[in-house]
Amino acid sequence: MKLIHNSGSSADVYHTESCNKKAAKWNRASYEMNYEPSASPLGSETAEETVEGAPQELRIKLDVNAVNADMPVETAITNRTSKKSFSCNALPMSHLAKILYLANGARTKVAEASENMDSNYGAGFNFPSAGGLASTQIDVFVLNVEGVEPGIYRFDRRKHELVLKKKGNFSTWLKEFGILQVEFGDAGAVLILSCDMARLAEKYTIRAYRLGLMDAGHVSENIYLTANALGLCVCATAGFVDSEINSALGFDGLDKCALLALGVGL
């Protein structure tokens, strides 16, 4: 089922009109210089198809046990804070792996199960989700991570791997065109939480809008608590240009759309 975006319903109007537009203050000459090599559309294929069909040479296996996030949960919650004073030091890959796994990863029984996620009811994921549909996915702008080439990656939560979607250093592009807060270009990685609204709508129709936002919130809090337990800086923002981020990730912005960005670093 596809969401009906031309119906004029209040939900559809809100979903479309809530998007941040391109800022008029941007320097056009600079835009023309940076846009094409950094963030041309990645194609119309769905994100899940891109991940499942990716060859092994585009995959980076993540060791989710290389580092422990063993801070007591009460301490992690009471110490939780948003920080975007990122340093120039590289983010350890072990820390990124732990964040992705605890925030959006599948446990063993789901990772080895059928690809039909509807039958799993979310019991084997590290995050709650409406109907067990696991609507939230994470794409990663790797900017400065130890042992990982800069570029755009999709987190394959079943195999605990990063799948390369596009090579390139996106730090300047994120500062100038993608996210309306320049500090995010200095993060070790920027995590984009996206939602498969069409998938949710198959079960929940128009209520998919509400549930998709809630699902992303659950994953975001997992990121915050894990990053805090690892002693990292983390900050979430919705202050990004939707059309730019969606285009860079290959989303149509309607049935599949970016909802939240989180910078993570030292």
C-alpha cells in the first residue's frame, strides 16, 4: 500500500509542509561546486533492496562485542545530555558498532530468521516498534571513523554490517547544504534515522505517521544512552534540509523519508 499524498488530508499536508526547504542564503556558486560530486541521487531502488543485494566487497563486518557499554542504566539516563562540541579525533569503529547494534540491531534469532519481518513481532530486536515492523533504519554518513573509508553507508541490522552506498567525504556538504548546524560536519559520524512509511501504512493506514515518529524516537534514545555510556558526544537534530538528505540517500521523501539526524563523535 502506498500512502495517498494527493488526497489533501491534514496528515499528508503536514508531512509535506513540515520539511525544511533549501535556504535562500546559500551561495549558488558554492552549491554548484559541491553538490554533484557529493550528493547526487543514489537511484530509485529501495534501501532494503540495496542492502540485501549488496556484494560482500561493499560490506564491513562490525564487531559488536569489541567494547562494552556497561554504565548502569540509571547513570546513563541521569547523565544523558546533548553535546555537539565534536573534536577532530577519529571515532573508534568499535564504538560506532556498539551504538548501531544496541540502537537498531537484531538479535541472533531474528538475524537468522526468515526475511519476512512481519512474523517476528519485534521480539528479537534491541528496540520496540509498532507491530514489530521495525520501520526505522539507520544510514550513516561516515566522516571520521577509524578504519572506515568516508562515505554513506546503510546499517544492515540483521548481519551487523555497514554496506557502502556512496564513497566520498561529506563533511563540507553536510555543513553547507545537508544539516543546518555546522557542528555536525565535525562529528565522527552522522546517523540518519529514516522510516518506511509505506510499510507501516499497509497495517496502520494514516496512523503510520504517528507510529513512524514514535519508532524513530525509541531508536534515538537508544543511541543517546549508548553514546553516553561510551563517553561520546551525541546530539540529535531535525534541522536538516529534507530534500537534500532524502536525495542523497535515495528516498522519495514520502513513502521512505529521513526523520532525524544524530551526530556522534569524541
